[in-house]
Amino acid sequence: MLSIQNLEARIDNKNILNGLNLNINPGEVHAIMGPNGSGKSTLANVLSGKNGYETKGLIKFNETDLNDLSTEERAQKGIFLAFQYPLEIPGVNTNIFLRTSLNAVRKAKGEKEIDTLTFLKLIKEKASELGIDEKFLSRQLNVGFSGGEKKKNEILQMKLLQPKLSILDETDSGLDIDALRIVADGVNSYKNKDNAFLIITHYQRLLDYIKPDFIHVLSNGKIAKTGGAELGIELEKTGYANIS
Amino acid sequence: MKQFYDFKVEKIKDLSPEDKNLREEYLDLFYKNGFPNKKEEDWKFTDLNSILSKNFDNITNKDFLLDNKKLNFINEFEHNHIYLLDGKLISSDLTYEDRNKISIIDFNYKNNITIDKNNSLNLLNNALAMGGFTLEVSKNYKLNKPLIIYNYFSKDIKETIINNKNSIILNDNSELTLINYIDNKSKDNFMVNSMENIEIRRDALLKNIFINNSKSAGYFYKYIKSDLEKNSVFENYILSSGLKFNKLDIEINLNQEYAKSTIFSALNLLESEHQEIKTRINHNSQNCQSYQKIKNVLSDQSKGVYQGKIFVKKIAQKTDAYQLSKALILNDDAEFDAKPELEIYADDVKCSHGSTSGSIDLDSLHYLKSRGIPEKEAYKMLISGFLGETLEKLIEENVKFFLLKKLEGQINGN
């Protein structure tokens, strides 16, 4: 599904990614761990098509070269990034944002746009699965939401848009145990043999709930080590110091 | 400089000799000053004399043109209305109200003279005013529905000035939501110079909304003087995008304690539109509150101006005054000028002001795009969110919905 070959990324004349290789197949859950500044968030940003990075190398998503696609086209083709810091957008109603987003993705896929009533029914159902109070949906997007509410809202968007590849950038940060479980349940219930996940995290604790097939350790902009789920537990004990 | 105006009192029919003399005196005073220019502090960023001289050949005053129109009613929500044609009261309809509780009467020149000799547009208005209304709401009466003032203008209005005077009185504990609605698509230049006197008595609430239906090549100036008594509230919402030129000059006198005023403005200016909001909030008594949030989005060669002054008298302790101006400048040729001023003589007050200008937040844009929303649409969402946020406090859902729809239309350039 996703194939990254020799990816380099620079921002403000600083090399962040230095020849990263990664393959993700449908049905797989990959976790990326690594110390601060190792390039985890840069990888997420580059995959989402954020401006400002100079990149080299190949990123293929289902045979399409991602370098040719704008951010919105990537999203329409099924790449979803759950932001580490979801943005507060004053004046934009959450419901209207969600419907605009869903319809933009549907339209790009050649599907019919969804009408307001059907949408409201759908979103109500998805929100209740994640324990999101309906009232949040009529508020301004993320404005005044707590950290946990913002992260839940990201997972709600994921479940609504039904991406093929979901990238979760430190979705566990700022979550209490209950919220963490709800978010993990949200991910687990969406997981199937046709979609895949790339989970960026500092801690093993999210991986206790969402079991990864592979764990990669990122160091100096490269994958320094790859292992199975047990690698996370090992790292929890030994730290990143021995990996380079 | 060429003379681009020619005003004559004698064009106004049926004046008593006394009125005629008075008007002539005001006109002489106006001619001594001419239209305001940038040398005057209040017109520092809006050189009206120069703007008008570039855009008009010869502005004249006329007697009523009275080219009667069929009103194009707003049908999004039920409302009462007043119909003004060229500033003159034509009819009113208070279908939803107790007729004994509201009076709307025609313009009365003598009752409506305001003297501010430093304001030459006031002088001109006193010389040439020909229409308007006096609206009074009885004690304890709260209108069931909003009242829309439909402002229409005759077809043959090119190079003409209209001067009118209105007066609005809300007696104790009364409530009114007023919508000043300009429905004009003129591509011809004309000018409107209005003066409005507003009295909001104890515990009364006035909401004053400014909106127009479409683009208009008119040059609008409105001077509002308002006086608030104890515990009264005056809310303003300004959405006048699309007018070629507009200056709202609002003076609010918080004369008794616990009076409260708010001004929310949301303008999306395009092409060569030039709009100014000028406010003067006088905290004349203690425990009063004033709040101003002014938002501008500027494209093309447009110009936005905000001059906001908060004046706090020595006796006005426990004043709570807030003023914020935010502008998004989307084009290098667009301009925004802000001049916030605080003049405070009391020592126990909370006053704050801020002014920011910048461009669209790229991280926010990226966030919306990352959800599949095309860039153009994401851009518009951010702009309408930025401006629409000023309507958060408006509790009438149907009116708010209507205004948001209009705002969206303005952003789409309709």
C-alpha cells in the first residue's frame, strides 16, 4: 500500500529525514518510536503533503507517486493524518467542517454527496461510539476543546472518512487512561484487512491497546531497528540509548 | 481643486421662511469647511474630500425622486418593517406587534437637529435633510419579531446626495432588534448622509444590525449618537461588505451605571471598496461595560479603517472596556489602518485593546486540506469562520443564519 524508498526531507536547511525506507501492506499496523527530534512528526507531515519541506526519494501509495499529489488529493485518495496538535479553527462549525470534508472525499471518489439529514444521523452514531457529546459537534472546530476531546475528534474524522492508511501522530499524548482506551477501541474497531495504520508514539502504553505488527525505531532520520510487538516492551526497559 | 458639488436649500420645496434661513446658515457653514479631508483627525485615513472629488463630477441635492419600488422582502424569517425610499419614510408594517406600543412617525426637521459644528457632514445634513423617521417603543414592550428597515433608492440617483435623520427611542425595559438593510444594486455613484439619534432608557435592549443585499456604488456615511441609561444594552453587528464606500461613525454614551455596549464588525472588502468604522465610547458612569471586536478581510485594492476611542471619565470607576481589531490582508495592494485610543481618567478600570493583522494561517489551511477539502474551499471556510465568529453572541438563530448566509455570499463575491 505504502512504499517509501530512500526518503530525505529538509526544512530550514536542516536535514531531518536521511534515507528512510518503509513498506506498509494492507491489514498491517506499524508503529514508529524514537527519541525527540528523530524525525517522527516530519515523516507524518511529509506524508500528508505539508508545504515547507524539501524532499527527495520515492513515496508510492497504491502505485501513485505521492510527490505529484496535493494535500487534499492525498486525503481524497485515502491518506489520513491524525494531528499531534489538532488546530483550533474559530468560526468554523464542527458539523459543517465534517460534512464538507466527507463530501469532498466522496466527490473525489465519484460518490454522491451526502445530504444534511443523513449526515447528521451518521455523525451522531459515530460520535456516540467514541463517547463524544453531540454538543461538541455544534461548537467551533476544536475551539476550547480539551486535549482529549481534540484527539477523539481526530479519531471521529478518521472513522468518518474511512481512509486506507491512517497515520496517528502521538495521538496518545495528553490522553488520560479512559480516553486512551476509547481512542484505541476506535482504532481497533476500524482496523480490517484492507486498511493500514502508522502509529507514531513515544510510549509503549498505546501499543498495549493497539497491537502493532511491526515496530520501527527512528533515529537521526532513518529506521535504525525493526522488530515485532516485543520490541516496544524492550525499549520501555532499555530506552533508545543503545540504538543508533 | 475642482468644485464637485453644488448644493441649494431652495431645491427643497415647501419650507417655512424660518426653516429656510436656518438651513441656509448650516449650508454656509458647510461651504466654509467643505467635505472633511485627511487633515482632520477623524478623517485621517479616509480623505473624503479627495475620494469624492475623484469619483463625482457634480453632486447635487434634489427634491424627492420617489420612483416607487416593489419591496423585495427577506423571507428567511418573519419580521416587521419600515420602508425608506431615498431616506424618506414611505410606509411601515408592524403586523407582529401591539400597535399601541410602538409609534413610527415621519421626519420632523426641528426635532432632529444635532449640532456638532466640527462635523461638516452633520452641518450638511442639517442644511439638506429631507426625510427620516422617529421610532419609539413603549415602556416594558418587547417586540415579538425583528424590525427591518428597507433602504431603497430611486433609479435616477446618479451624482445625487441624500440626507436624512432618524430617531430611535426605547423606553424603560423595552426591547428591539433592528436590521438596517440596504437593497441597492446601483452602478451609478451617489451619496447618502444619515444622522441617527438613539436613546436607550433603563433596562432596555437594542440590537442594531447593518447588512446590504448586494454590491452598490453608493457612498454611505452614517453618524449615530446614542445615549444609554442604567442597565441598558446596545449591541451592534456590522456586515456592510459590498458597499463601494461606507463610514459608520458611532458615538456611544454610557451615561448611567451598568450600561453595556458591544460592536461586532465583520467586513470582507474587495476591489476598491473603502470602509471605515469609527467609534467613540464614552464611559460617563461607573460599572459600565463596552466591548468591540472589529474584523476585516481585505483583498484586491480595498481599504479598511478602524478608529476606536474609549474615553473613561474620572467618575467612571469599575469600567470594563475591551477593544480588538483583527485583519487578514490577502493582497499587497490592500490596506488596513487601525487607530485604537484610550483616554482614561478613572483609576480603577479594566481596559484593554489589541490590533493584529496578518495573512491566512497556513497550518489551519493545511489542516482543512488534509481532510480532503480543496484549497479554494478551505480558504473560504477560514475566511467565513474568521468573520462569522463575530456573530457568536447573536442569539436569534434565524437572523444569525440569514446573516451567515449573506456573509458567505459576500465572500463568494456576490
